[in-house]
Amino acid sequence: MSSTISARIFKEMESAILSGGLKPRERLIEMDLIGKFGASRTVIREALKRLEAKGLVRTVPYRGAVVADLSARRSRRSILSGWPSKKLPPGWW
């Protein structure tokens, strides 16, 4: 059951990040998310870990989770999209 709730929260937060509802470098405070979604801390942390794995959120020591700066990520992706992957040096990415 908690994985279903976590998946729903993940999708809602992913949509908010990609649409600009949550701004780059905006702090994602666990207690605020618990209140907003009515979910446990464990479920919120699961959703945040999935967002981090997708590159949408990053964890900053002593600050917690923040929305990743997508403009830098998109720039890197657009630069690399024209390069054949076999021409990249090993371990570059």
C-alpha cells in the first residue's frame, strides 16, 4: 500500500517539477510534504529517493532535499544528444 502512495506522490511531485510548479533549488521540507500529502515520513522519503534517482531532486547535506537545477541538466543532455556515445571517453559521463 505504501508503495502505491509513494508512486502517486512521486508522480505528482515529478509533474510539479517538470511544469515549473516547484522551482530549481527550492527546498522540499519533509514536514511540509507530510502535511500536504497526508503520508508518513517513510513514504515521502521513498518518493524523494525516486525523484533523486531520476535527477529531479538532489540531497544537500544539512539542508535536505532540493529541486535540481534542470537547466544545467538539459544543457548537458542537448550537447550530448548530437554525439555518438562511442566517441565519448570511457567514464566521461
